Amino acid sequence: MLIEFTKMHGLGNDFMVIDLVTQRLDLTPELVQLLGDRHLGIGFDQLLVVEPPQRPDVDFRYRIFNTDGTEVEQCGNGARCFARFVQARKLSFKQRLRVETAGGILTLSTDRYGWVQVDMGKPSFEPEEIPFTPKAITKIQNAYHLNVEGEPVQLYVANVGNPHAVIKVDDILEAEVEKLGSAIESHSAFPERVNVGFMQVMNQRHVRLRVYERGVGETQACGTGACAAVAVGVREGWIDEGVDVRVQLYGGSLLVRWQEGYSLMMTGPTAFVYEGVFSPDGLMAQAGITPVQNSDI
């Protein structure tokens, strides 16, 4: 059995996209890990899966898996690729889509230039909704001082469909993204782990950002990370409210707008890279894994 797939990216944040509306595939964590291997599989930051809806008021179900095989709630760059993919594959001819994710409902709108705007919903800053368990952690206004390997780190938390910690830095090129990102991502204060963003404010409408994504590591771009950074920045008064803020990442820039009490709106480009096929049984056999029939993540 061969399964068709498409390779896409949003600002260098790369995805393998599989249509499971017209195809059938039993996904397991082991298979996702094999597909995500950049030497032995296809390679990606996340695997995006298009499935039929499970409720009548949406167009599709949108699922996201990290390279370690874990399913996550949200991926903003992936959402934009999702919208372009279903149109290119003629799974939908709508310019405006509603899709269900593990993190809630998303509304995706495409324009004639190929850019996609995503209504990311309202951000949450409440610790229990991150989730974040700040026991014995000092809080100063909206900032938390978290002990990370014996050193205090000031950070802010936000949930934009998935959990984020945001750290304001003077220069993202000198930020200890690998060291701090890895330590905070798996810190016991974040029971479901967390994405870690390092934000440099350039002016009221321009920020630079690097993101260490949970289950992946640092990526070229992170749409939800951009949204979390803008939400925190607006809340703290670092950037303007209710206007498009340019979030500059390694892979390019996104426009993110937020006004307190309203949804976060993210707009950005997508790109198709190539299409191909793979054999699930062949990959599993090559790795010495016996496929389990009728199993699903």
C-alpha cells in the first residue's frame, strides 16, 4: 500500500501533509517518528493530517503530530498550509474554512495572492489553562520568576491553542535558546510541556522571535509562538494594540494583530515543496517493527 503526501512549509517551518479524507492510514507513534526522521523517512517539524469532520458545523478535522510521535493541540503555520492544501487537492472550494483541532475551532481564510489569515481565538493567560503550576514561584505583576537549573528566569505564559512561555530578551541572536528552551520545555512547572519563545522588541510594531518548540526543538518559524509573543507584548504595553505587528522569524515574517477581548489574527504565506508516496509497511519493516492492524493514535 502506498500513501500520497505533500511536503509544505510556512516560513521554513516544514510539514508533511497527508489527506486521510480520500486515503486510509493507521497512524501509530512509531510510524510518525519514522516519517519524521530526516535521514530515514521524509522529515518534518510537524505532520499535518486532514480528516473528515466529527461535528456538523465544521469542514474538516485538523490533527498535528510532532516528530516524537506526540499529538499536539495547535500549529499556526501548519493551519495556513492546511488551508492551501485542501484547496489544492480540491477537497474544498471554499475561501473560508472552519476546522476542528484538539485545541478548538479555527477559521481559515485565503486571498488571491495565496496568503492565509487564521483566526486563532482569544489567548488565555491563566496558569491553569496553560497549564502552568507555579508553586513556590515568585510572580511580579504578570511575570513569573522560574528557577531553571538553579538560575531565576523571568517569563510570561499564554495559551493560544497550545501552551507558550515567552521570554523578553535584548538580542535574540545572543539568547540561550537551546539551553533555556530545552530546560523550560520539560520543566516540572509545565505538566504538559511548553513551547518557549525568545522575543526582542524592535519597536511598537516590530518584534524578532525565536521559538524552541516542544517535542521538536528550535524551528525556522512558529505561528502560535508569534501569536503568543504579540499577545504578551500587547498586554505588557511593549507593542501596539489592534494593529498588524510584524513578527520576524528566521524563515520570514508574519503579521499578527490583537486587541484585548478579541481574537488573535495571524496572516502569512505558505509554500508547496514537493509531492510523493511512501509505504507504511515498508518503513515499519525497515525499522524492524511489526505493524499493528487497526490501531490509531
